[in-house]
Amino acid sequence: MKNRFDGARPQADRAAVAGKPRAAATDIKKRIEDVFKRDAELEAQTIRVDVHDGRVTLEGHVKVWTDRQAAERAAWSAPGVTAVEDRITLA
């Protein structure tokens, strides 16, 4: 009996971002930075946002762990984001 999944190829991480619309890198960056500015907990000036092909890199430092988590959530919430690399450190 042949396995019905023969020849199937894995779709790594596509399910996690399926359905998110594509957006320009500048639009993604602006939306994330706007969230930082609106969120009283986040010190937007200490976090740098870089976007390339839907992949967001967050760099900088925050005072408390919850700010780091909030920054990552903000990045994932932007339309068009396919991956987030969190390089934020605690100061």
C-alpha cells in the first residue's frame, strides 16, 4: 500500500503568515514605528526598525522585558510582515 503523502513537500512557516497582505517595506516600518509612538510603555526612540522583503529586524534596548514583548507584537501586527527578528536587549 502506497503512502498517500508520497511526494508531498513541507511548507515551512507559510501557515503562520498565510493571509497577510503584502506591503511595501516603508509602509511596514511606518506602521510599526507609529505603534511604538502610541504605546506609552515603549520608548520608540531606543528601538530601530529595519524591513526587507517583509522581514522585520528590531534592534536597540528597553528597560523592561514587557517592552521587548510589546515591540515584537507591534511588528507582527503590521500587514505584510512575514518574519520578525528580535535583537532588542535589556538596558
